[in-house]
Amino acid sequence: MSERLRGGCQCGAIRYCVERLGRPSICHCRMCQRAFGNAFAPLVTAHGLTWLTHEPKRFRSSNKVQRGFCPDCGTPLTYEPDGYKPEIAIATLDDPRGVAPVIQVGTESRLPWCDGLNGLPTRSSEEEAMVDEFLQGIESFQSPTGC
Ligand SMILES: [Zn+2]
């Protein structure tokens, strides 16, 4: 099975596979911002989602939506609207590089600084370790699957 169709959380306690991916999107709404602890939520519709380990823990964030996450490491995993296909967090795929969002939604809450991100100075992790002593010799405890 393609790496494009498998994924999981940071600690590896929860793994999944999907038969087919649907529409990739970015949601800027306040609920997705809070659920992801981030500026926005990149999500893709998951057709034929199967949990290979165990199901995520879920939080019902509204009367129509549950959100799945790993109770061990806290990784946000799903957006699950009642009666519709679930969506999975794009970056939890083992290889998310080819799953580019095609639409932005929830734009009423889009953080105003999102537009300036491409203009910020950039450094790779290696370059950052050269200027930040703390990062030198850092050892990842992330599940090695799909790093
Ligand atoms: Zn985990």
C-alpha cells in the first residue's frame, strides 16, 4: 500500500490507512484553530478509513462534529462530521507532500499574519541547530514510521 494512504500519530500508538483521499483543504475557523493548536487545520477527506491499531479518543466539539486525537501524544487526527466521510489531518499521513490543499475555508477567522509567512526569513532544522545550541544533538522520540 502506498505511503500516501497510511499515517498515524507522533508516538505511533495510533495508525490508520485509507482506500482513497478526497478533497484536501485548509480550515481557518476558530474551532479548527483550537483543535489543532495552530493557525489553521490542513484536512483531507478519507474514503475507506481503517484504524490499524485502535481508534483515536474523540472530543465532540459541536452538535454535529467529533474530533479524534491520540490520547498518548495529543496528535490531532480527525475531523468527523456526523453522517459524512471523516477527514484526516494531512500532516499525519506518512507522506503528506503530494496532498496539496485546493481550497481554504473558515476564512472569517483567518489570522491576518498568514499572508506574510512567505516573506519571513527561513532556516532548515540543520541551519537552526547551528545558531541555537539547545538543538545540537537533539534525539527524536517520534515514531520512526513515516518520518
Ligand atoms: Zn500518539
